[in-house]
Amino acid sequence: MESPPVAGTATTSASLPLAWNTAAAVLAAGVASTLHRIRRGEGALLAVNLSLIVHQGLSLPRSLAQALVSVLALGLMYAFNDLYDAPTDSNNPKKDQALIATYLEHRRVCALSIFVLKLLTLVISFAALGVPATVALTAVMLVNVLYSTRLKGVPVIDVAWCGLWGALFAAIVGAPPALLVLVGLMTSVCHLYQALDDRVADAANGITTTAVQSRVLSRNVLCALTLLLFAVLRVPFGDAWALTAFTPLVLFFTADNPRTGWLLTKVYFGVAWIHLLGIDRATG
């Protein structure tokens, strides 16, 4: 006679494919968060860090470590944002609904995976880049969590907080203070445009961003940001060329929609950033 199956064996065997499928779905969701945002035109902060890495011209091992930590950090922060926003993003047609469904189905596993991978990224940063980079990495991760969980719906603070997020991300690769300020301002402007583009969906979900609060407030915040940009760019560009800092404000009034204004603003920032790095290399 054949021995009866041991209790739980069938369940365990059946659970293995399920576990692997869950792991694969969670991994795919994390990668998809970054790819979806890049397809929509996001991810400029990664381009900033990679350009700074090339500009600094450090040793190949350190440069590769900086690039790896930057990629992991941004991808995990995007994944956390998408995971946390999944319940409300299910009502937003601009979001990847298949991705949102995965986050909703595997919410607890995704949260644990992101936490573990963040710890691993911090370990890599400490081992390869040292204390200053790891402090900046820790800070930007905390800023990211606070934005998603507390500050996304606080007018004005939401824009300023994202600026801090951008500056700290650039600090991972050791950007000098003047460039950190510039990255922070550019991030704030771009975030405001993104919030304007998401205004209808955010309002429907009860999220009072600066854009949802009022168009007048958005205009005033953008005026303040472009004035600060002008002040920062006067030194490297001179007064005449620094006036281009008001390009995002002009686009606010002239662009057909916020997304167009956002994309054109990013083009302007890209040109200004490349020119600024060129000036810095020439004078350095």
C-alpha cells in the first residue's frame, strides 16, 4: 500500500509557484513604476545625477557606485509613491492601472520588499560611497515618505518639500551647494506643473495640492520660484541670460495645457543645466 501523503505537503508544493508568482509580480511592479514615469517624461533627477557623475570625472568604481545608488534610490522612491497612492490612483486614468492593480493585490508584500531594498541600498551606499552620501540618501528617503504620507496635500509646502527632495537626491553624488539650490528650484517648478496636470484627479480624491487650492496660488508660487531661479542664475549666466529663468512663468500663461508647459520647461532646464556644467568645467 502506498503511504498517505503527509499533511501539508500538497499545500506547501502548491504554494511555491504562488510565492514565485507573487515575487515576480512585486519585482515587475517596482521596475514598472520607474519605467512608467520615464515614459511620461519624468526621471529628470536621475539625468541630473548621471550628468554630475560624468562631470566630476571620478574613478570608474566610484562613478558606477554613485550611478547604482542613484538608480536604486529613485526607483524605490517611485515604487513607494505608487504603492502608497494606489487606492486613489485607481481613479486616475493617467496612471498605469495594471501596475496599480498589482500594488493593491500584493500591498503588504510590496511594502516589505521596498523596505528591505531601501536598507540594502543604504548598505551599498555606506560601503561604496561613505557617510556623506549615505546621510543624503537616508534624508531623501525620509523626505519621500513624509511627502507621500503627510505633505502631498498641504498647499505650498508640497512644492517646497519636493524641492528639498530634489536637492537631497543630487547631494547623494556630492553636488556643490550652489547646484543643490538650483536642482531644488528646478524640481519645485517641475512638480508644480505636474500638480497642475493632475489637478482634476487630485481634487476628486480630496488631495489639496497647491494646484488644487487655486490657480492664483499656483501662479504666485511659480513667480517666487522663478525669481529665485533668476537670482541663482545671475552669477554664472549674467543678468541678461538669467532673465530666461522666467521661461516657466511665461509658459504658465501661454502653454495650451500644464503638460505642455511642463515638458517645455524641462527642455529649458535641460539646456540651462548643460550650459551651466559647461561653464563650471571651463572655469574649473
